[in-house]
Amino acid sequence: SSSNLSGRTLTDLVLGQDTELTRLPWVNRKVRPWEPEPFRWLGVHSMYQLYRIADQREAAGLGHTSRLAALADSITG
């Protein structure tokens, strides 16, 4: 099972042995850098919130386009 394989691999690593288990592809592999996806999500949802607040202000009788909407428009293009 995978638990057995992991345990045997970990044992060899702790003992500092160079075995075929310690040369498996998932041992000491380099991890990819953190993806920027959380930043994209944060940016998109921030824009949604800006538009939501701008809509609320305009619906309350602002009489013109909210500066927040203009800001969001300039950021989103």
C-alpha cells in the first residue's frame, strides 16, 4: 500500500541511505512557485465589491455615476 511505501521511503531518508526508494520521482522534488491565482481572485472580487457599492450609491439618488464606478472602470479597462 502507499502507506507502507511511504514509511519505507521515509526510513531510508532518515537513515541517509541512497536506495531506489529515495530516488523515486516524488522524493525531494522541487515544488512549483505559488500560483498567482489567489491574487486574481482577490482582484476580481474587489472589483465586484467596488461596482456593488457604486450601484448602491447611484440607486440612493446620487444623480451621476459614482467615482467608485469610474475607478473600477479605469482599473478593469
